[in-house]
Amino acid sequence: MSNAAWETVIGLEIHAQMATKSKIFSGASIAFGAEPNSQACAVDLGLPGVLPVFNQAALVSAVKFGLATGAEIGRKSVFARKNYFYPDLPKGYQISQLDHPIVGRGMIDVVQEDGEIKQVGLTRAHLEEDAGKSLHENFVGQSGIDLNRAGTPLLEIVSEPDIRSAKEAVAYARQIHALVRYIDICDGNMQEGSFRVDANVSIRPRGSDTLGTRTEIKNLNSFRFLERAINIEVERQIDLLEDGGRVSQETRLYDPDADETRSMRSKEEANDYRYFPDPDLLPVHVDDAFIDSCREQMPELPKLRLARFTDELALGESEARQLINDRATADFFEATVAASKQPRHAANWVINELGARLQKADLGIEQSPVDAEQLGGVLQRLADDTISGKIAKQVLDALWAGEGKSADEIIEAKGLKQITDTGAIEAIVDEVLAASPEQVEEYLGGKDKVIGFFVGKIMQASKGKANPGQVNQLLKAKLKR
Amino acid sequence: MAVDNKTVIDMAHLARIAVSEDDIPKIASQMGKVLEIAEKMAAVDTDHLEPMAHPLDAAQPLRVDDVTEADLREAFQAVAPSVDKGLYLVPKVIE
Amino acid sequence: MGSRCGVDPTTIRQALMHQKTLTELAIGLEKGEFSSVELTQHYLDRATAHASLNSFITVTPDLAISQATAADARRASGDAGPLTGLPLAHKDLFCTEGVRTSCGSKMLDNFISPFDATVVSKLGEAGMVTVGKANMDEFAMGSSNENSFYGAVQNPWATDRVPGGSSGGSAAMVAARLVPAATATDTGGSIRQPASFCGVTGIKPTYGRVSRYGMVAYASSLDQGGVIAATAEDCAMVLGAMSGHDAKDSTSIDRPVEDYRKVLGADIAGLRVGIPKEYFGEGLSNAVGERVLAAAKELEALGAVLVDVSLPNTELAISSYYVVAPAEASSNLSRFDGVRYGHRCEDPKDLEDLYKRSRGEGLGKEVQRRIMVGAYVLSAGYYDAYYLKAQKLRRLIAQDFTQAFEQCDLIVGPVAPTTAFKIGELSDDPVAMYLADVYTLSTNLAGLPGISMPVGLADGLPVGAQLLGPHFSEARLLNVAHQFQQQTDWHQKIPAAFA
Ligand SMILES: [Mg+2]
Ligand SMILES: [Zn+2]
């Protein structure tokens, strides 16, 4: 197989469920996990005579997404009906948007695995209603239809075919996932179906600039499946073409158990959806004032925050990116800076020290047992030399374990305050040197490494509290060669 | 425009309506006559006209995001042809 | 009226209650001449006695008597409004909780609505009493009421003739005085044309004036609810109570409702009444044309000024309408799929069979044909030439009216080219029936209000004229019709068999 001869072209369609309380066109709840059909109201069921009324929160969410991606906001967006019959689609049509979506062209910076940034174009993002669910188990020869999910607001985010590999696709999807959570419009819960990915995949001979026939792999609900499904589909297409076959444009499903993609029974020979403007809904007008009010409700955008972290707080680019990817982490970091006035330390400690502990305990930063105020306290004491870096880690552990309310309290209670009294340190130094004549000989004989042995002994004797700088100074003075 | 039998079959399928073989020619002829009326539109120059989807030039009102609907499943399913365990039943959906 | 010897005058008064207008009945209730229960029972008896007219799909005696009892109690407690205790029927596409809402279709023959349409709740809150559900063309598709699963409705003026449609049941039952008023809907003339065929008054308000929530959709951008009654004054009374903004209908207009009765009686001197030449050309029967022009002369005698206007794209309205309406209908009626309610075929062998047979059996031929035409004009390759083109023409038609209303305050014209035709006469030629809608369709495309009022008889059959006005001119239309009815007595005529 000659992978090198082919170029992969991928575009993603992501369905992000908007984190509203009620449905996009009705006042029924969208809470997850309710009894079947207990959250399907007259409008969701498509009873005769019912009418849709648009949820403002869904509009605000979509506009926020547009602002976050620098996209055009549709000033007069139009809902259209997509007509097809399916039992999970109660009205026989899905209310979606076609010609005039709420969000137009935009762009997103995708941080890839190697840290490189790739820009991926966004074609559009439009609002639509979700369908219900068909359950095939439990009934002989029949399917059960649960319409609780019908009418849940979705933002369908469509990318340009700018993506060139499964890895890039995952990086892009993760970036969108992080963004919608960052701006708080989607909870991103993939198990519950709040974030679903469809991948349009085609291949073409490297160097060609015409697109090959694409297949659409539907409903990928984890990043791992997304990567796997694309790789498998690309292989399938290469095999097909190299054997002289043709790729047919179709919808495929990824089966994780068999680890293969399968053609969905072509839902309809000719999918003729007969889109037309929904006569029950009017054009949605969005003016400057509305956009401004959405902007005011938005957190500082990752891009601007990144610039502020690197420019004002003098963080390194990669460090800053690690912090801004997730809004809770960035917020925690900022709170730590506020409490400590130590941005460099704060970045390091949030990413590494606290980060490692959280990861080990499998906790999100929102669940951190140590809050930003507490961590800031530790870093303050580190900066003003009350404690050493090593002691600081002990203080953090003590805070984590709930042994005290603040760094100061723990330092006090455990007597961890650094010894900075020169006389006291000198006494310990003398004591250690006197107890290790052999090592003193070695050092004086030119063996520099032995200095570490002395420092270790001194720190041990001082229970780690001796100021390491002073220890070094004194040692060097006393062991003058 | 003349509508052929195949068009009737296609549209009946798209609209999920069972039509009997015998009725198809009559439906074709009647559909053809209706579309003939529609074809009179072709003679009019409409290039400068904005399509009109609504009789009034109004904007979509927005609903406050509140949960206002109670669980009325029992009442709604009382008129359903086939339900079990709160689910609407249909012949097995094959995927 | 004098009392006949030996008969209790109260009995006579009550026996003739149905000859009164809604307005007169309201006075009778207020004066305590009869109770709502008595009044309601009287109409229920008439509905039963004249069941052969087939104007009702469902009569609701228990509901009616309990509502009437509640209305009487409300009056006794001093809490009655002007409509409290007055009976009416709802066209059978307004959802009524606990009562079958069939839309004249086998598809919904078994459908007991779990909720009330906004119109139904508004009139219910006003204290009106529901005596039943009116027959109609299936899903409001038709101009003759022959397309009903429950059979054709007879015209009370000549029982071998159609009452018009699609609100044929509503118009016929008001004409036969089986109810003093009935709700109705108008998508392409479905209030005005049956009102004209049956010699009663019917108003279709501006699109968006009356909530469409719970009013089963035919063509959403054209459908509008209204009322049919004996007089313009009666219509004003009911329309006022059923109108208004509804947060459940995105296309409902948030604008205060005028007090339609209050403006009745305003002087119409100087009012410019437009006569569109396209409404009086080829195809219009002489008898209808003469009577409509005579009505215009009557308005002139009241001080109105007649002006010639033109609506040049009138004929194209037929083309535009018979694309837009089926397109919307094809989508609106997809929900009737045998899954959640309504007719389901026996033993479906698979999902597709369930859909196709349920819909094939449940929907009538006219409805099926419109759905298929609608699917066609929206389908890939035809959308631009049909649907989009029709939407553009729709603008042209609306512009015709805008220009005409620069020269006049309202327009007068015939409602239909002829008087009521015979049952079966046109039922095999749908296109001929479509062409007969030429004077009413454009009003719906433009979303304008229109009122149809009786202006004469031709060979014993009623002739109606319609008044059309700019958006939200209901008060003006009702007043002009009322002024006309102050000078004429066509609206008082009751077919002999029902007097
Ligand atoms: Mg899609
Ligand atoms: Zn979608």
C-alpha cells in the first residue's frame, strides 16, 4: 500500500448540544436521563396544530460561537425545513438552517500534537433541532421511540476540507470541544451525546487539487473513535482505488467492535430533502446591540487571553497555551496570580505541581482540593524565601491533605519556616563538616561533587529549613581550597 | 407540463403515500394540469423581486429559556396507536 | 311579534331564538329573557333536527350543557362578559381538548385532542359555549366541502348544492341557524367563499391577527382563523374575543386589538372604494357581477366614492397559490404518519409499509394530490422554477395591493365567479375548482383582511361581495359591512326550511 502517494482530505461536521434549560422551539426540559417521552411536549411530538417558538438562549449561544471564531454573524438568519420520514423525527421534517445560517465563515487556530498551529477554516455554523432516539432492544420485531431528545438545540459546526490527517482531525475536534466549553455554550459530554462528530473523508493523488469522492462517517462520539474511523476509512478508500475501484458517495457508520466502517443502508435512494423556509418561523434579526450584549456575556476569548499571558505576564508561548486551553485552568491560574503576584511560579505550579497531583487523583481543576488562594499563599512564601521549593511542595501536599487552611498556617504549625539566621546555619555547617572529615578531604582534593553530600546532610540536620542559598555560601567560604 | 407515471411513483414515495397502480395515470394527468397553471409563472420577469415567504415583514420573536412544559406523557400517549413502557412502537428500524 | 292564543308567549319567544342575531341573543341573555342552558338546548335540538345538512362532524351536547350551566352561574354572579353563554361551533381543525378534532379526515377520525387551540381557549374564557365541531374539506383543502371524510355538506338554500369550502360546515350551519356563529379558517378563500355561497357574513382578518396555535395547519403562511356569523356586528363581537397576540405562535402579531364593535356606526362619507377591473372581467357570471356592483352603488349612496383600480397580477395569484400552498401542505402533513396518533394501517410489514399505507388509507385523494404536487415543486431541480418563482410572484401580487391602496381605502369585488354549484358538478375537475378561487387567493398571499357579506339572491341562491382592506383594517371592513347591512336586509334572509 502506498500511503505516500495519496493525500487525505477531511472536513468535520460537529453537532454541539447547546447548554440551555429548555428546547430550541418548546418549553420542555432537555435534562439528560429522564423517563422515555416524559420530556416530549406537544410541540416536540408534532401534535396537530402546534407551533415552534425560538429559544433566545440558543441564539445567544450561537452568536457567542460566532464571536469566538471571528466569524460573520448572520444578521437575518432563516430557519428551513429539511423534509424526510423517520420515526425519531416527529414532524416529518427537521427545523434547521440552509441558505442563511446564524454563523458564517470563521477560522480557528488548532494546536497540533507537535505544538504547531494550523489554521482551519469554518464554513458555517447553524442552529437546528435534534431528533429523538430509536431503541431496538427489548421489543421483538419492533423499535421503541423516545422523543425526549427531539427538539434539543444543536449547533452544527461545519469545517472547510482543510484537515489532512486523522491526527489533525482529532486536534481540530478537541480545539472546538475546548472552545465550546470555554465559552460555556456546550457541556461537551460525549457519552451523553452532547458533542458528536461526523467526518467527511476523501483521498486524492498527492499533488492533485481536485477533491475525490467523499464518504461521511456519522456520529463519532469519542476522539479515539474519530481517529480510528478516519484511518480505517482512508485505508479502505486507498485499497479500493488501487484495486481499480471507485469510492461511492455514501454515509458510513464506524463499528468500534469490528473496527470497521460500514455503509448505512442507503436511507433513501435519492435523498431529496426539499428544504424550504419554515413558514412557522420568521427571519431571526440580530442587530449590533444584540451582538454587543452577547459579547458582554462572554469570557475573555482564548486568543486574547493568550496574548495577555505572554505579553503582560511574560509567560512562554507553550506554557501559556497549556493554561488557556481550558477555561477553568486559566481562571485558576489567574486567581493564583492574583493571590501571589507570581505569574511565572503560578504557571509552573498550576501546570506541573498541581497538574500532576490532579492527574494522579483523576480530578478536574474544578475539583482541586487546593484552591487558588491557597496555592497563591504557598507561592508567596516561596518567593519571599520563607520556605524553599522543596518545603513548598510539602506545604502543598499538606494543603491537599486538608491539614491546614493556608500555607502560613501549615508553615507555622509544622515549623517549616526557613532558617535564615546565619549563626544558626553556620553552627549546623560546622557540625556537619566536623562529622565528615573524609569527605572534606575529598573535596579539598578537587572532588566538587561532594558539595552535594554536605548540602544534603545540612538540609537533613535542619529538617530542610536551612536557606539553601545561605548554606551554599557558607560551605564555599569554609571549604576554601 | 405532462407528468409521467414515474414522477407520480417518485412523488408518492417521497411523500410516503401508497397509491394503487390503477390510480397512477389519473393522478399523473391531474398533477399535470395543476402544474400547467403553475407554469404560467414562467412568462413573468421576476429577476428584480425578493421572494416573499411571509405576508408580513416581521422578525422572529424570542422565547425566554425557561422550562414551562410538564410531563403529559399519559395524555399524549392515550391517543397513540401503539406504545409500550412509555415508548412509541414502530416496525423495527433497520440501520 | 304577537302571541298566538293558548300558547305561552315565553315558549314562542324561545322557539324563535335562532332567528335572532348573536348580538340580539347577547341582549336576551343579559335581560334574562332566557338562560344559556335554554339557548344552548334550543340550538342542540336544531342541530339534531337538521342533521341531514351534515354540517356537524361532532355535536357535543354534554360539554355544551355543562359550559352553558357554568355561563349561567357566571352571569348570576355578575361576572358575565358580552359573549358569556352564547353558543358556537368550531371548525373541526381547531383543537378541542377531550373532543375529536378530525380536520374532516379519516386520518384523525380517532384523534381526541389533548389540548385546546388558543382560539378555543380564548372564546371559552369569554364564556362561549361549544355545541360541536363543524364539517370541512379535509385539512381545509377544497372549495366545496365535498372533500370530507364525513361526506359533503348541503347548502341550506338548495340541498343539492355545495355550501362552498373549506369552512362549508361553519357557513351552512350559520345559514341554517343551527348556531349563531362558527369559527372558520381561510387559506385561499375558505371563510369568504362559503359565507358567500350560504348568504352569511364571514371575516378573514389580517395574517397574524388570530393565533394559529392549535389550528391544524394546511399552508402556514396563508392560513388565518376568523369567524362566520349572520351579520358584521356579530362577527365584530366574536373576532374581538378571538384576536390578539399569542406567545405560542411566532407569526402572531403583538399589537393591540381594536374594539371592533365600538367603531361600528362610523360615517363612511368620503371613503374611497376601489373597484378592481380584473375582478369584473371574463369568467364572472352576470348575475353575480350585477349584484356586487349594486352593492358598490349602495356604498356610494352612503357617501363612499367609487374609484377604478387595477390588480394586474390577479390571475397569476392562482399559479403562485397552487405552488406555495401545496408546498407548505406537503411538509405540514408529514406529521400524520401513523406513529404517535391518528390512523395506523393494520399489520404493517415494515416501517415503509406503515408510512405508506397509513397515509394512503388515512388521507383523501385531493389531499394526497396536493401533497404530491407540493413535494414536486420543492424537489431538487424544480425548486427554483416553481417554489422560488411562486414566492417572487407573491411579492408582485402583494405590491399590486399596496399600489391599489394608495388610491382607495378598501376594495369591493365578487367572492366567487358564480353562486353555489351543484354537489358533484366540479368534483372531477379539480383545476376548474381551483380557477374559481381567483378572487380570493391573492388576499391570502398578501396577508390582507377580507370580509364577505350577502348582497343579493340570484335564482334563489345567495350572492356575496367581499371587501378587502390594507393590513389591520378589520375595524374599517366591519364598519363598512355594518353600514351596508343597516341599509339592506340580505343578511336577514333565512332559507325557508330553516326559518
Ligand atoms: Mg450535516
Ligand atoms: Zn445536523
